[in-house]
Amino acid sequence: MATVTREQAVDLLKKQVEEHFGVDELLEVYNELFPDEPFTEEEAHKDDTSLVERIVDHLKGGLEPEEIVEVWSLIFPRHRHVWYDEEEERFHYHESKPTLAE
């Protein structure tokens, strides 16, 4: 089980969005986070930079631990059992490796 601080958690989330997400993943996460301001596939393919910037700004905006856990499941869907320990002030999660069927 991996354990990270709040700052490390936000950094991991930002890095995944900035460096590893394609347009389709960005669009899915963006529309989940901002359902009242959805992007279309066409808009996303024209300018994915806006999606990245808005998602990263949201992540850096001082989310509560519960919100980080919710966003974590969107950005790292293969991670299991993500939770926040208030006493330790740490996030815990299991990294699930992809199987041949995935």
C-alpha cells in the first residue's frame, strides 16, 4: 500500500493529467468535474490545453481530503481502496496493475 501526503497526492494527480492523459481522458475527467460547463469532443480535440489548465487549477485550489479521494478515482481508476487517514494526515491507496484482459 502506498502512502502520500496531501501535497504529494496533488502533485501525483497533476502530473498524471499534465503528462500522461490523452484528449479522451482529459475530456472525461473535465466533464465529470465541471458538468455545468461541458466540453464537446470537437472542442477538446481543437484545444486540450484549456482542459489541462482548468483541471490542474481545480486540483491546486485547496481541495478537501474527501474531494481529493473522489478526484483520485477519476484520474487513477486502477488504484483501489483510496482513503485519507486524518491522524496521519496521509492518503493511502493500492496500485492495481493492468491485467491481460484490460
